[in-house]
Amino acid sequence: MSNSTQNKGVSVITEEVCQQVMGRSDAFSAVENVFAAMAKNTAYNFPVIREAIGHADALYGFKSGFDRDAMVLGLKSGGYWPGNIEQGLTNHQSTVILFDPDTGKLRSLVGGNYLTAVRTAASSAVSIAHLARKNAKVLGMVGAGHQSTFQLRAAAEQRDFEKVVCWNLHQEQIPKLAAVAQELGLPFESVTREELCGQADVIITITSAFEALLQAQWIKPGTHIACMGTDTKGKQEVDSQLLAKATVFTDELAQSITIGEAQHAVAQNIITAADITPIGEVINGSALGRSSQEQITLFDGTGVGLQDLAVASVAAQLAETKGLATYFAL
């Protein structure tokens, strides 16, 4: 942030501006860089606070951290309001607050809803880029809610997919995802879960399930699975035995074993924390990613605060540079 921008006061980057300035390429780079920094221990996520507030069935909390490489300090505040959809609002609501690491002064307020969707899609896209087979042709989507369209667009840029297969509990949501596939020029088919696993070379699970939707024996050799929906204690998208069958990677180990997809396999002593590799180590070249065409790889994307801070910082810089930010003085 330049001195001239600092002198203008605190910048405000609205949801609308975030959508204007933040594309998938910038989000991918921001997330990939922050995963690499986490693996070098130059970026740190602080403990997450996430609580039921006892009103509107809402979950509310904070994710915070500091990236010393990019000099980004801040937090994302928000949560999940299940009744919002009936009011025409997104269930997930959040705002990112950025501070100057040198002084602690408030720097920016950034709308977090669109950026959360973009950074989550970028996270699975990074895992596909580094772990999926180069010749992967069929993309499987488990889940067809709001986040799935972001996931599909980001994933489609990582491999030369020839087809998309999908399963979703609520059939009425599937046409929206099918329309995105059509827009991307990809044939689309709604199938059963077992059929999806039989066809897909890459699978993205993006649901709010609390039970295993995919069984270990359904997954064919060489598949890459990005589990993106499990971010809370008790949630689960895949059979715990799949984590023993696969080589497991994650965004952050501490979250993976406590609130991520790996929580169940670890609790059942199917795998241990030592069996899970931070994807940042693969990005940095300090750990091996895919080692064979037959290997099953699984990415446990729990969602970390540093991802939000990374994309929010880039969005703020782009908006300020393009004259799209507004300012106020404290």
C-alpha cells in the first residue's frame, strides 16, 4: 500500500468491486503463494473461533492470521445464517478486515462473500494443478449448491476435461451447474454417486454433509479427490477408509485433523497426522505430490484465514490502483 493511498484513510472494497477486480487467476496465485508461505512457516493462522450464537440458528466466528512474506495481517469475521436464502441473501456472510503490520492501524474493509467463494474454488484448483493426473478427462462434482459453480469454473482451467458428471441430493439445483458446464463447452450428466466415482478422474465434494457420501471401494485408481465441504467438527463427505487408501494432503494440518475431512479417520486411528502432507510442501518442492498414475490423492481443504486475507489484500490493491475503492477517516 503506497503512502498516497495510506493518506486517503481506510479503504472500503465492496462486494460489487470485489467481483469487478478479483478474477480466478489472481485468486489462484494468491492462494498458491499463501500455502507455500504456510509450509515455510512464514505465514501463520491463529486459532479459529466459531460458535453458535443462539439466534437465527447462526454460526459466527473469526479466522485470523499473518503472512510475513506478503505483509498481510487481518481477520475474516462472519458465519453462516441458514435462513438467509429465504430473504434472497447468501447464507454465508463475512467481511475481511486488514491492518497495517507495521503500525496496527486499520487499513481496509473488504466484502468477504464473493471472495470466500473464489478462494475456496482456488484452493481446490491449486490441489488439482499439483496433484491430479495430467491426462484427467472427467470431472465429478458432488454438490450443486452456490459454491459448486465457482468450483467448476476454477477446476475447468486446470485440466483439459472432456465431461462433467454430477450428483446432488436436491435435484432442482443441478440445472444451474449444468448451465455453467454448457457455457464452458463441457458435456454434463447427472448420475448416481457410484457412477460418478466410476467415471471421474477428478472429484470435488462441496456439500454440508455429516455422513460419508462416497465409499472407498467406489474410487478408481488414479483419482484425485478435493474434499472442500468439511470445515466443522462432525461434518463428513467421504468414507474414512478412503483416507487410508489415498495419499492425503491438506491446507493446514491442525485443522485437517480436528475439523477437516481427516478428523474421522484420525479419531478412528485409520491414519495419523504424520500421514498428511501440507500442500504447500508440494508447491515448494520439499514434498512429493503424485508419484504414479494409479495413486489416489486426496486434498482436505478445510479453509484457512490466510486464504481470505490473501485474496482480500490482492482485491484491495487492485481496487485502489483502479480507483474503485472508497475511503473514510477514523
